[in-house]
Amino acid sequence: MKHWRGALHLLRFELKRDWPSFIFNILFYTYLAIILTPFVDESTVYYQRLSWMVNFLYLSLLPCMGFALNRTIFRYWQDDLYSRKVAMWRTMPIAIGEIVWARLLHLKLMTGIGILYYFGLHYVALDQLWNTVPHPVVYMGQVIVWYAYALAMGVTLVYWEICYSGKTFVIISFVYTLIFVGIAVMLQRMGIDVNTFIMGQMNGSGWWIMLLASVVVAAAAIVSGAALMTAKLKKRPVR
């Protein structure tokens, strides 16, 4: 792509700036693995009562792994810092496509690191607590499916982040949260645990269908998302 060189330069700049927040991301993923591990055993009272919460946390938090836990993310509503940053970049000789792909590369990298760390820690915890773990290949298939989901959903969040004001992004984030709560409650009433469902698919003969579909959906979301963001930012006034 013609924007890759500029996008990689912006990505390196962002990573240098965000490395302290990456530590907080890792600490949060560690905490998440600790609190969710007891819920993987379907025979426990925790799972039976709060399985909806596990579905909700996976569906809502994994797409957020592409966002750095720094002061910017907590000041979207008040200061709209990301819009200011995009506006500043647009006054420089930086193409809009470079801004978009830099953010998407950042999303892919941060999400990938977060997914690998969280599920790796989760796998070790399963081995230590129950001395029973899925086959590594099957587990890796599950990880890839979750990574694809996190990317596809994360792209939609990035769209609202860089194309609209901070207040709009916060409002949309709350809407997403309500939707995920509704989906999680519905899944519990249907007796569906997302992790168990994915693992079952990975253990079946049609494992490749889910794996391939997940990758295709994630790739399509990234490509189409980049096109939509580029078109939107071209029309968005610099302020």
C-alpha cells in the first residue's frame, strides 16, 4: 500500500508515546484472567449464576484491547484529545490514509499482544487449577477466533473514535455496552456459553469453517473500515 511507510512512522511514534500505558493494559489483562478463570468450570455455582457476565466481559472487553489505557481514553468527553490529535496531523504533510492505517495497525498490534497474553495466562491458570487443558492446537484455534472477533468489533470502535467527536464516541460506547448486556442475557437464557461453543466448533470436523469465516470477516472489516474512515475524514472539517 502507498500509505504503509507513513502509517508505520506514525505507529512507531504512537507506540513510543503509549508504552507506559501498555503496562497498565498488561496489569488489567492479568486481573481479567484471574477473575474469569473460576468461571470456566460449568459445574460451579459461579458459572451457573453468572455465565451471562462471562459472555458480556468477553464480548465487550476483548475489542477494547486495541485501546491504550492512558489519560486520553478517560478524557474523550471533556477534552476530545483524539480529535485534536487528528486535526494536528492533518495540518502536516500526512495523508489521511496514513492516519487511518496507523490507527488500524496499532489496533491489530495491541489487540494481538493483549489476546496472546490473556489467553496464554488463562491457559496456564487452567492447568494449575484443574490440571486439565484443551489441546494446544484446539486452544489456538479458539484464540484466533476471538482475535478475529476483537479486530472486527474493534474496527467499528475506531471508526467512531477517529471520525467523530469524543462525546459521540463516549455515547456510542455506552450504546455498545447496553447491546452487549442484552446479547449476554439472551445467550444465558438460551443456555449458550460463547467460549464453550467456540471450543466445540474447534473440536468438530467443521473447525476450519469457523476459523476461515472469522479471518475473512476480520479482514473484510479492516479493509472496509479503512475505506469508510478515509472517506469520512476527508469530509470532516479540521478544527
